[in-house]
Amino acid sequence: MPKLPEIDADAIGSLDEAKQVIKQILNSFALVLKELDAIKKENTLLKEEVARLKKQPKKPQFGSSQQSSTTPTQLLKEKGKHWHKSARTTIEIDQDIQLPEIEMCLCGATDFRTIKTTKKVVQGLVIKRNNTAYHGKKKACTACGEIYVTEVPKDVKGLSFDSEIQSLTSFLKFACRFTHPLLHRFLTGFGVQISYGQVTEILQRNSQKLHLAYTHLRTTGLYKSTYLQSDATGAKRKQKSSQQIEQQFLHIVGNQQLSLFKITKKYNSKITTMLLGKHGRKKIYLSDDASPNGNKLQIIRKQLCWIHEIRHYLKFTPRFKLQREQLKTVTAQWREFYHEAKAYGQQPTQAKKDTIRNLFDKITTQVTGYEQLDTQLALTKKKRKKLLLFLTYPIVPIQNNQAERDVRDFVIMRKISGETKSLKGDRSIERHLSIIQTARKQGLNVYETLHGLLTETLSLSVLTANIS
């Protein structure tokens, strides 16, 4: 229980002193209420655990329509943020068909003048079964006895499925989030005879083929990148022998042109340093201030995410009007700062740089009297160097949204397909997602890129050609 301030009422001799005493009392009450909320939360968790042990049904959760939570992104969008419709992309034409034209008028004339030309683009796909029977012979030379055997193409050797089905299986699984049953249903629906085990075999074989492309991203991709962003999320694996769930973590290291995924058993600064490698540790690194990204992380330059920093202020739950008004004032100041910082990245000037630095110092050095708020402002001030690194390197974003969006693909896949079953499954996820997301970010055709890499008809450099 927090210690209450010792107040001598007889010693209060002015209005200012009375205000200071009231602020002390409000801060003490705020701490008491905060601790009370923590105790209530703990009691709720204990009750839920008791109910679980007694095998009682969970109480239904009903959301209140009156409650609304403001996220940092929503808070920062309040200032003149408008939605713009994206431009339509050009549709590639695979074949041209000339429509039949009239050759003779009803009056008998055959001479016409063109008033207007027309063109209508109709998109379509050709999906049909294409089973192929390869015929060969085993021959022996009649003169020397040397034996020769005809060989099937390399991409189908050891398998009963052509390269198109192999590539399509990976594309549907990792780019379209198909489950194994859905993949099986899709392929058998077109007359392909395939089992669940063969689907797994195709995916694992494709994973092995993508190993070189994945290594290329870890070396050349990281080397060519100007800056890197990072985030992580949970990734569970179910042990086949014991059926136990093993907790793991999926990491994303990348930027607007690159995605590199890795699944590990732990999530700490040592793992993050290892993932960045010798090339990544020399780059500008953007992340939140969680412990895996703390001072033990072996990097040279680090920019902290402003969305995560502002989130600290939105966690406050002031119970008194005075403190709510003080918090509202500070969050409005941070909103103004965020938009100034964002505009600086688009058009950096020395005048804007000085304005942003002065605004940061003005916000973080103010004293509001709200003890919890003043403590957080002091903590933000200590991070000044890492929060303002973007002033020296304007190309670096001021938030880590890109990495969080990259992780979202795996999170959705995890909810749909559940846990992985083996170490090979983990490696398959890493390699497929890394290549698919990187291709998508660079505007490449995802299926054609995946198919080209799997059939070794596409150079690995296509994945890193646009990285800068």
C-alpha cells in the first residue's frame, strides 16, 4: 500500500500551498486506486483459475457499447488525416481478340468510317488437370554392354506431381492461408489424386528448395538495407510424442522492401542480435523499447518507435478531473509533435529539426503536478537520443507499424492452422513467408516468383534488386 503524505493542515498559509496539498492527496489516491485495480484483477484471475480447476463453465463476456478505447494510431490521426483512394493498377494482357465487325450495311454499301474504337479487358484463369505420362526405356549397348536409363525431369523426380502443383501448393498454403484439409479438397476437386501426407511432403520439399533464396535474403538483403525494423509474436509447436505445447517465438526483421522471418525458442536481446547478423547490426535499427531490444542489444544506432512511446501515456486511468485535464493537455502536445516529426521525414530542413527538438524539450521538462504523468515524462526525456535519431536520418520511419503488419500474416495463419508439428514445419514457415512477403513488397508477381525460385528458372537477385 502506498504511503500517504504527512500533511499539517495548520501549516497551510496560502492558496498556492493549499493547491499543492490537494495535488499531493490526489496523487496518493491515484496510487491507492491503481493498486486496488491490480488487486481486483488478481482476484478475477484467481477466481477463473479456481473455476477452471473445478471444471466450471466460463462466464460469458459482453462488451459495452459505451466503452471505447483510443489507440495511439487513432490518437495521432485526429489532426487532418484523410483517406485517399489508391490508383488502379494496370492489367496485363495475355491475348488479344479482334471482335467481328460489320462488312456490309443494310443499304448495301461496304464503305465505313470509324467513329470510336472500343476495348474491354476481361480477366480470367485457366485451371484444369494436366496429368502427364512419361515413357522411357532402359537400354544396353549390344557392343560393350553399357546400360542407359532415361530420366524424368528433375522437378518431378521422386514425386508424382509436376512443378505447377508443387508451386501452387506452397502459394495456397502460405500466400492464401489454406489449411491442409482445404488444400486437399481443392486439388482433389480438379481430379488430382493426392493424400494429406503427400501435401506435407510437397511443402517440406519446397522448403528445402527455398533454402538458398532465404539465405540470400539473410545476407544480401540485410547488407543492402539502409535500416531495419523488428517485432515478434508467439509461435507454438505441438510435440508429436507427448502432445505437449512448446512455446516459441516468430521474429520479423525487415523494412518496406524486405521481410525475414525466424522461429526460435527464446525472445531476448541475444536472439535479436543473432538474427540481425554482422550486416544488420551496422544498420539503423527501429523497434519498441521492450527488453529484447534493450541496452544489451549489440547495435550501433537505434530509433525507438513513437507509437509505443505514446502508448505509455494512454495506459493512464486518472480518476480525477484535474488529472484527466492534465493528461489530455500532454497527449495533445504529443499529437502535435508526432505530426511535426512525420512532416520532417517527408521534407527535412534545419528549421524543422530545431523546432522538433525544442518541442520535445518543452514537453518533457514541464511539471504538471500529476505524479505518474511527470514520472513518465522524465522517462521519455531519458530516451531523447533514441527517440530523436530520425532527425539525423530522415529516411527512418518514426514508428514500427511496418514490422507489426508483417507479423500479422503469421498471426492469422496461426489462428487458422494452429500449432506447427515439427522443426521442418518451422523452417518451412520462415522460408515461405520471407520470400512471399518480400516479393509482395517489391511489386513482384508472388506466384511467378515462387514458381521461378522452386524450378530454379529465376535468379535469386530478383528478391534483392530493389532493396535500398
